[in-house]
Amino acid sequence: MARAETTQHCVVWVALEHQHVARAWNESREDRYPPELFDDLWGRFEAPVEGNRWDRPLICYSPRPPSEGAEEKEGRRSTRDEVYQQVLAAITEGKAPAAGLSTATAPRNDADALFLLDQVTQRLLSSILERQKTSMPGDIITVPEARTPVCFRR
């Protein structure tokens, strides 16, 4: 959708590494998914990959209980404030994606475009033919709705 509208965007992924944490969050919600649907969604989910152009820019946030340390084996994780700053930078300073062929809208033609073109062509030709009767070769004639005058040559 962002590509079709050529607007800045980002992908924010709240990464939960353990299904039991996600299941507990789901169970604590009023509008929770039924267990069968939750299992089906968990099984079908594909994590975003920053290498894919449709997943860029990718901002990953992995919430953790306060008891865990700020540093983990895979490196430093972003805090919530850092994620907010990254999202803000992505949507305010980021580059909007160019519309692709699949999302670009085709130019619309008016239903009466051919009729209007025929009317303009007829006015243009009748004007030139009328001025041709009274003009000499080399005369500059003006044509209706034209930006530049035309030099008449026989």
C-alpha cells in the first residue's frame, strides 16, 4: 500500500521468540484468538527479512521481562524509546518507494476524449484553411489554441 501511495513507511516487528509468551499475551486480551486459530497463525507466520525490499526499513523490537539483562548473546536490543525514534526517522526522513508496475494506476481517459480531440482538430483545420485563402506564402498566421504562430508556406 505504501508503494502504491508512494509514501514513507517502515515495518515494525515485535519479535517474540517463544510461543508461550505470545500465547500468554493472547490469553490476557479480551479480543483473543481461539487456541486453534492462534496455533495456525503461529505456524504460518514468516518473520520479516531486511534483505527483502518490501520489508525495508525493518525495525525490530523484542520485548523482554525487566529481570533479563539489557545485553543478550545476539547483541544489544533496542529500547522502546529507541524504537519510537527509529519509526519517527523512517516516516519523516525516509525515502518514499517508487510505485511499481503492479501498483501504478493507469492514466484514466475521459469517455469523450476522442470526441474532444476530433472537435479541436476540426477547428484547427478550418482555421488554417480559412487563413490560407487570404494569406501569402511566408505570412505568419495564428492558429486558435496554439502557443506559437505558424509560418504559412505553399
